[in-house]
Amino acid sequence: MAKPYHFLTFLLLRLTKGLMGFVFVASGFTALLLIGRTYEAATTPEVRLRLDTMRPNLLGFWHDAQAGYTDGKRGGPAREERGPLASSGPAAGFELAADPHLPLLRYREPSPAKRAALLALGALDDGLSVVGVLFLAGASWLLFGLLREVAAGIPFTLANARRLGRLALLLLALNCWRYVAYALVWALVPAYRVAGLAYPLSHYVRLNTDELVPGFEVGFILFVIAVVYQRGVELSREAELVI
């Protein structure tokens, strides 16, 4: 019974290592696409941004907590269903798609530098993100190195402990970067307003890295695992020296 289990484990490790290698190589091609997309964004005046009008992009957890408190106080939903947001017409300088929950903000941005910056931040609806490419490249390379040593039969090494720690720091740094990125989006996107929303539309723009990068809690848990992992390796080496 042990042999099939070991074979499946070996096969899973090989497949996962190959997948991480593929993701790393793919991130290189994605970086090349990003260069071409940057030129396209710099030469195309129209900007398209994805919105989530149910919660602001910064301090959304505080907004959700307030909504939950109001929900319990009223005995009903605090955030009622809304219809499509109404644009202010051509004179307003922007246009909104018809989807009530994930509308698309379209407007003409005369500055090529601002359009390129929005692309790099991951704000454009059909664009890539510098942060997303760096995350995929860094995380896949660290995991590839870790799985390579695990497949070779030497999983408990200080190098693997450092890889886990770097991956945890990468996740924590990217979560901190989100706040900086959204603050930059506020500065880059005009303060368009529509009826029914408490803040300008720039406060509801969603970056395409939001679904890609796990939250703070994942990075913190991974950091704790890395510290315990490293301490276990050190104790194992000390025991070998004593013997």
C-alpha cells in the first residue's frame, strides 16, 4: 500500500515542480506582452477601468464592518440592491457600462504617462500588471526551488526555510503595496461622481491583482511556518552534531 502512495506523491511533486517552472517561464513572456501593452496604452486615449461599487477599494473591511453593524441594527440588509449607475451624459466626460455591480468606467485620458501608470498598477480592465508579473515570477521561482529539493529527498534545509520566509515577505509586501497602488489610482483617475455613491468613482476602481494575491493572513501564517521550519532544521542539525 505504501508503494502506490509514494509513487503518487513523487508524481505530484514532479507535476507541481513542472507547473511552477512553466509559470515562471510564462511570466517572462507576460513581461514581454506588458511592454507591448504599455505602448498600446500610451497611444490609445480611451481608458477602461473595472469598478466594484459595493465597497470602496481602500479600507473596505471597515466599510463592511459598518454595513454589518447597520444590518444588525436595522434587522435588514444594509446595502440594498441597486440598479445600473446613471452617467451624467456626454458633458460629464465619462461613460459607465450597464452592469449594476461590476460597471466599467470609460473616459478619455489625454496624458500617455497616466495611461501607462494605470496599466502598470493593474487598473486597466484589459491590461496586465507589473506587480502581478513580479508576483508570479517570484513566487513560482521560490516554489520551484523548494519542490526541487523536496523531490530530491532533502526537504528540511535552511535554503527551503529561507524560501518560505521570502515567499511570506513577498505576500506581505504585496498586500502593503495595494494601499499605495490605490492611493495612486485616486490621484490618477479624475474625481467623477454619480448619484447613489458616497465617494468618487476612483474610490471604487478594482486592480486586477486583487484576486491574484492572497490576504495578509496567508502571508502571516506562511511566515510563522517558515520560522518554525527553520528552527526545526537548526535543531535537527544540532542533534546530528551531538550524536
